[in-house]
Amino acid sequence: MGIGIPYIMPLTFSIDAITLGLKYIRDKIKKNPGKRGCMSRGNNRKVSVIIPAYNSEKSLETTVMSIYSQTLKPKNVVVIDDCSTDRTHEICQKLQLEFDNFFYLRRKKNMGKAKNINYAVKKLMHQLGSITVVVDSDILLDKECIEKMAGNFTSDDIAAVTPYGYTLPPNNPLARALHYGNSWNNEVFKIRKVAQSYRNAVSVVCGAGTAYRTKILHDLPIPVRTKTEDTDYTWVLQEHGYKIIYEEGALIHSFDSEKPSALMRQWFRWYSGTFQSIYIHGRKLVKAKKLFLTTVLPSMIESVPYALGVVTLPLVFAINVAAPGALPLFGMSYVKGFFLADAFLTIVPTAIISPKYLRYTPEIYVYKFIGSALTLVSFSKITYEKAAHKQLNWSNTWRKDSESSQKIIIRRISERYVMKNLSKFLSLEDNWTELGERPWSRDNFMCRIPGKWKLSFAATRNSAIIGYLIGSQANEKLARVNKILVDRNHRKNGIGKLLLDAFESRCLENNITQAELKALTDNPSANNFYINLGYVPCGEVKGTDKKTRNFYKKDLARDRYGGDSIDSIRDTVCRDTNSRKAGIA
């Protein structure tokens, strides 16, 4: 499921083996199995390709030429440039002159892969074909790759078709050794992905490239809340009742890094993103019963215990040699049993599925040990961050100022926390009065209102409080931002957005789908800030201080997945608000 290591308890292996057995029987019984992946070249289905790029001067042109060499020619090709600092811009200008159907979009600041894909789909929705293939900027496609993927969109409930991604070996000897261990995992996992696809429980699409139904990609934008948007989005699609097909005959090639450290960082990101997705989706995974029960849950049960066993096995062996009997439950029989069982579950499937990888047995075990260690570290790190309410730092956005942004921590605050740090909160009040607002007193901070302590957050940097949001719950489906404030010395750093993101995420976790807030009419920066974040102006109100404020409301569920125009949202939320004010709703 992206964690990427075999397991000592063959639960997932058994599920996949049973699935493949049932598939074999079905295909034998059926007179015409109806193999997918073939598509008439006269078919009028249009396919577009989107390439998110960042500093891709070395590979982008080769990738684009690989796309234009496909047996199924693209309707258009779109490169979305995430503010590259190399020659990516010049290369794209050259390609625009060479191909009439080549589009180039350049962002003004770094936004990250998922946000850029969503932006391109939204901006060019009417120019895109019915299928959109999203590929990385450093890949090569087999000539029939797009045609084979497009041929699998045989029903409206198929949201995506994912190919087989193969990484090409690097030149660095150590990196090459790690590559062969990881490639073995991908080769063995390929047959498991066939099983997952057959039972409609695909764990993750190929991050290097996947084909999507364009309308679904538009209506359900890719989330930006984890390090691995491909895993997150795979689960979102299946939670909404859509199917994902694995087409093993469609091949995409990518290049492994020449640096071993870069490879291990990439694996750590994959493992971390998987655990982030588990915590973010939580009970929502039950909506995709087959995915949850046959893929995610079994892998959760097996992965961490197995990784712990692999990493500790050398230590347990050493203790048994140095002090026999010191570990009565983990004696030498345990060491022998674990090793032999693991060797059996490694060598036998390899001999059956891909015998050529038997020569890389040492590399496989090095990969398994490193992968197991990274699994444990990522699991511990993500679990701690979840418990400490630091999941707002999980975004996959590329940041220029990553060092400073990592120091900002968004945490949910309690009554005890505010009481303990009351002087720090009060010290920020001159930032509030300069905006034309009344300063808050101790009583304002400590007053008890419904839902306050589950919907309030503070932003800290180096233990200093630099901003906060005080929220409350108006009714079962409506939350209110009572106050949001950021220290003047830390504004323009995205802290206000981080606080609102935390507030909105917490609302959705508690099935609260509407949010409202107010801003002084003579504070244009605040009003523009809220409008840019999707808050819809629904009129003006006067407060007890006789000052006029703009009243805003936001449909959190609709904003999370998109699909409506700002005018239709305004009509809906303002109508709901007016009805509530009149006592109708």
C-alpha cells in the first residue's frame, strides 16, 4: 500500500492470492474475458496531457517528445511551471513554436504539484479532452501507453487508470544497489496491484503518471494535505464510489536518483504520506469498504510489526549469542523462525514472479532493512505530529523559505493553555486595536462558549505565540470565527491561512460544513484575504460598538471538493444565511 515491504504474516499476500485465483477462474469460465486496454485508433475520445514542472530543464523536452510520439495523439499538452529558476521557461517557449497544441502556464510563486494540477484543470477545463493524463516532467512513456490507458475507460464510474511505473537504474553503485531492492518490490507488487484492481481496492495510483476522467478531476480536485497526493487522491476517489483500473500493459519509465540519500528521502516521503493519509481519512475509509477491508486494514496490521521485527532481529540475535536465555520470549528459535519464514516469503514469490531478481538477493535485504527502519521512523513521526496537532505541516506544497516555515507550529489550544499563556495573548492586543477593534480582556479570552476549545488554535514560532484563532460552534452544522489575529511582525507569511486551514479541517472532522466570520468594512486587506480563501460576502452588520462589518460565510464541504461557481455559492450560502436570520432555518 505504498509502505513497500513484504510482511512476515502473509495476510495481504493471502488476500491477493485468493483474488488472483478467483480472477483466473472467472477468466477461464468466461468465453470472452473482454480484455481491456485496447482502443480503436479511430475512436474519437480526446486525451489531454498535463505536466507539472519545476526546474525540469534536463528532462522536460524528452518527456514532451515522448508524449507526442504516442500511438494515440494528444488533443493538447499542458506544462504548468511552478516558478522554475532554470531554463524550463525557455524550453517551453521553444515547444510552443514547434507544436500548435502545446500550452504553457507559469505560476508566480511555488504552489506544489497538486495545486498546480488543480489550477491547470480549472483554467483549461473547456480545452481539455474527456481524459486527462497527468505525468511527471522526467518520465518516458512506451508508445502505446496512453492508448492502453484510455481504452480502459469503459464506464462512467471509472475515474482513473494507472499504468505500471518502472524506474531505470542509476549509475552510482550504492544508489544502483538500493534501486534494485526497490525495483524488486515494484515487480512483486505489480501482480498484487492486478489483484487490487480486480477487487476494486487499489492502494495507490502511479505517481509518475496516471489517466483521469477530466470531469471527475475537475469536480474532485486533488487534495494538498499530505506528502503523497497520489495515495490521498486514490482513496478519495474510491470513497466517492469510483473505480480505479490498473493497466499493467501501459508502461511509464522514470529515472532513479543518483544519490542514495535522495532515494532514502523519497522512500521516507512515501511512507510518511501513507501514514498521513491513514490519519486524515480515518473513518471515511469505511465508505470504500473493499479498499479498507482488503487492502488498507491488512497492511496496517502487518507493516509496523514486520518492520519492527526486521530492524530488531540483529539486536535480538546478538543478545541471544551474548546472553543465552536473556530474552525468554525471543530466543534463538524466534530468530531462526523469523528469518526462515521471511526468506521463504521473499525467495519463493520472487522465483515465481520474476526469477531474474534472485541475483539481487543481498540488495533486496538491504532495501528491506532500510525500508523497515524508515517505516518505523515515519510511523512514529506522523503519529506524534497527529497527537500534537501538527498535521497542518503535512502539505505537499514546495516552499522557498522551508527553514522558516518549518518553525511555525499550528496547535489546538485548551482553556488551560490560554490561562497559562494569558499574558502572551494579551501582549498581542495592540495589533488588534490598530485595526480599529476593541482590545480583548482576560474575560474575553476565558469566557466559555459552545465548541470554543475544539475550534481554537494558536500559531507559535520558537515557543512564541505569533497568532491565534478563537472559534466556536453556533449549531450542529455551523461554526464561527470569533477572532483571528497575527502579530504585525509575522504577517504576509501565510500564518492566517494556516490558522483558518486548521479551523476548517477541524470543522470537517466534526461534520461541521458551514463557517462564518466578520471583518470591518474599512479593513480592505482582511476582506480581500477572506474572499481569496473562498469566503462569500453576504451583507453588512453592525456590532455593539456601532461599527459596520462585512459578513462572510463559506460552505466548507463544497470548497473542499470544488465544482461550483462563485456566483452559485454566493446565492446558496447567502440564501441559507438570510433564512436563518429570519428564523426560517
